[in-house]
Amino acid sequence: MAQDIITIFHGPQHPGITGNMSVELDLLGETIKRAETHVGYLHRGFEKMIERRTVLQAFTIVCRICVPEPDPNEENFARGVEELMGLEVPEKAKWLRTMVLEMARLQAQMLWFAGQGGSLGHYISPQWAVADRDLILDLFEELTGGRVYHMYITPGGVRRDLPEGFLGRLGHFLDYLESRLPEYDNMLLRNPVFLERARGVGIIDPATAREYGVVGPNLRACGFMNDIRKDEPYEMYGEVDFIVPTETSGDVYGRAMVRRAEIEQSISILRQIIRRMPAEKEIMAVLPKNHRKWEVPKGDTLVKTESARGEYSYYMVGDGTDKLRRVQVKGPSAVHAITLLEEMLVDSQLSDVAMIMNSLGTNPPEIER
Amino acid sequence: MKIDIKGIWGALSSLKYLFQPPGTLRYPDVKKEAADGYRGFHDNDLSKCIGCGMCEDICMNLAIDMVKPKSEAYLNAKNGSGLIPRLDYGRCCWCSLCTDVCPVNSLKLTKNYVYVSEDMNRFIYTPGEEKLGKREKETVK
């Protein structure tokens, strides 16, 4: 008997992503024959909001572009303004920024882990990973005063110095997290159910990855060793030793293993930062005392950061006033979750959609900035 | 199909956590205290506030209005405008820019972050004159 194609909406609320986005699927039985992504549920017009505010006001908005990992936005924005204004950031502020970026990467990877297990119906993973992520958020709360939106990295430096004993507490947390990783492996990444579900599913071949402009762990899982932290070092990434993990399978399992290895690298980077954190007190560049006197000279700049999901970039144009003439934000999800996903989902199974979306690290707010 | 006994055994090893104390707090019996630098509700030391309006000027969400206090008796003698900031927590995003630009450090953020009221107007308040940071039961009349 011939089967009819039925069309369903997968989303906008579903376990594959941290945010709202839907995928329209044409199904023949359980097999997907066509996929079309629909975004727009979270559009808040960030770029225009930034352009209407002074640079000092705007830095508190940029973190909201990406909920799971706001700090690369803050760093990108701050570094762009500094390049345009010619500000010299103190060395300690650069170390603190690098530390915050790696802490943010760790907590974003924990959130990915939670989603990866949750999208398979393996609910111990979200419970463990979210509980451990909360310990990082406790450290963020102590350092920045906020748990999710930190608003810590500001043009010119960072807003606060380290609290008393903070590096020791960070070191203890890293020891704890490292001791938990084998348990995470046993529970999910070596779990036969996960291996059966993840291997050979959601494959990105290297040619497609290059053609579509895939970045971050998704690209590294195809065998490419591309990482902005190594290719164009920023902040203090040129001073720390780390490797860029790669895999060659290009499937959900490969991407999971890349992210798993990146957790270890982040722990290693943070330990180096703890050892090398300067004792000096200077954390801000010399800035105009009156915030009304902040003016961004004419010019443009493109700054890039490696977030947990891949390359983040800000293109910024100054026109000599206290506001930016144009800001364009490009997050990695625009490529991964729209053009690539529509192609990847064809001929895969309905039950794998959430798992594939999560493995790509999809984050809708950065598509709709 | 080959059964991966080692993998299944590894996954089952997480059962040991069934016999360990929970990682969560027993809320509301045990409450989590915020860190020292937490960005919670505002407080304003009116004996220092000079009514300059820098906080109102920098607030990108227009959450701050400069208003006349209920009584001028407790104002700083140097308060030239005779006004003090009033917060609208329907707009505030707790970015702390207002406290950063305060030239006399009178406006600060506290560790308090829990407040419940059935009256929406209670979320527009004047720090220094009123205090937030407690659970308040009110009835809308």
C-alpha cells in the first residue's frame, strides 16, 4: 500500500535546542523527505538596538544574543570598540577575559551534554550536567554578580577584579569536573544506546562542511583543525598551550567526542590561567571620565571569537559619534541550523531530529540577532 | 547483534548515586544566599545622593526616573535638584551601569533578589525610601 507524505511541525519548543525554532518536516512514514527551518520566534532586533545606544550602554545588550554562552559576544563587542577607539587593555584584564571565556565554554559544553542526552530520552545526562553547570554559574555569580548574563567584559577591560580566594575555588571545581568526566563517559558517551543512535547519523562530509562554511566543533569533527584561538589568537590565547581536538567521522558521535575533548582542553587552559594570573590590580584602560564623552572614531573593524559552537564575528562601523553606525553580528548557528540542517535532515529519521540539532549546537537567538 | 556488556555495566555504575545525598537544596527550608557581589535590588544612601541624574541618563531601558522624595528632610544638603532615582523593575535588566556612574557611590546593588507582591505597582519603588528584598503578601483591593 502506498504511503502518503504528511507534513508536521517539529518545534518551536523541543529538546534539540536552547531556544525556539521550528522545522517543517515532510514525512514518509518515519523518514524525512523534506525539511524547512522556520526562525523568527526570538527576533528582538539586537543589531539595531545596539546602533541606537551609546557603546557603553550597548555592551549590556550584546550578552543577550546568546543565552547559553553570552561571554564571546561581550568579548567580541568590547574588542571591536577597543580597536576602533584605540584603547590599550591591561594585561590582567586580558587574562581575566580569557578565563571567563573558557569558563563560559565549559558551561556551554555542559549544556550541550545535557541536551545531547535529553534529546535521546536519556534524562540522567541533563540532571548531572545541569547540576555541574550550576557550580560554574556559582563561580560566575561570585566574579561578575550575575549567573547567566555576566555583563563583565566591557570596552576597556573588565568590570571587577578577582574576589578573595576565587582562583582556589576555581581550581577545586576543575578537579571535581575532571573527576566526573569518566562518569559522564560511562553514562552517555560509551553507553551502547548512544553509540547505536549517534554513529553514522547526521553526517557532514568535509566538502559540504567547506562549501557551507561550517565552523567550530562541527567543522573539527570533519577532520579540519580550524580554531580562531589558534589561527588568529586574541586576548591571551597565544600564551597558553592547548591542542585542537579533531575527529574524522563527521557524525553526531564525532561531534560529541570533539566537544568532550574540548572540555578537557578548557580545564587545561584554565589551570594554566590560574598559575599565570598576574597580581597587578589594573583591570581597566584609561577611559573618558564622563560617559557622555565616549566617542567612537570613524572607521570599521571585524573581530572574531571562537565560541563553544564556533566562530563568532562582529563587524562594527564607527562614525565619530557616541554610537556605532553599523553593527553586524554573525553567530555560527545561522549556517548550521538553517542551510545545513535542511540538507542533513533529508532521509534521516524523525526520532533523530532533536539529536542532530543538538549536536550542531543550534542556538536560535544568534540567528535572529 | 553483539551486546556490549562493558558499556552497559559502565552506564549502570551511575546507580551508585541513588545512595548518595541529593545535590539540590531543600528549598524553601534551605535558601541559597547570593554571592557578595551579586547584582540584586538597588539601595540608595540618601545622605550621599546628590540628585545629579547620571543614573537616569545612562539607563538604556529608561528604568530610572528622578522624582521628588516623600520628605526632603533626609536628603543630602548637596542634593541640588532635590530629586532622587525611582526604579521600575519591569524595565531594569540589572546591568549595574547606574551604580558604576554614580559619582558619590550612593546607589548600590544589594544581594536581595526575592520579592513577591500581588500589586504590580509595588515593583516601581524608590531605593532609600523603601526597601525591597522580602517576601510580601499583599491583597489587591
